[in-house]
Amino acid sequence: MKEQGSKLIIKASEIGQFIYCPVAWHLQRQGYKGESPALDRGLEEHSDMGGEIDTVTKEEKKERVGLFVGIVLILIAGLVFLLWQVFFS
């Protein structure tokens, strides 16, 4: 939670945390950092998942570029074919 000028800004993740456990939300606001093997494992899994999401996003972008290039090449081939038919038939 941040204060910006006179406005209090609450993140959506804070709302979810408060709904799940108001005590944990309050402790985190007070600066308490939870410690447990499960928390460490969860943070590591989230980090790994973030890396996987980045990889998938990059691959999807490559696929979109490849699809665009393929469509452009098909259109060029069609245009060459049509021009060939018009001028050489």
C-alpha cells in the first residue's frame, strides 16, 4: 500500500491477500517478512513460472512474425502469378 499525495493506493494483490488472511496482510504492512520453507519454495516456483511465461511470450512473438512473413510471401507469389498471366498469356 502506498500513499501518493493525499491518496491511499491499494494494489489488487493486497486486496486478495487481505481477503485470504487479514492478519498476514497487516503483518506485511508493518514490515514483517514471513519465513518458512514453503514460502521460499513458493517464491522459487513463482520465479520459475515467470521465466517460463517470458519464454512462451517470446516464442509466440516469433510465431506471429513467421506467420506474417509467410502470408506476405504467399501474397507476393500470388501477385507474381497474376502479373505473369496478364503479361505473358
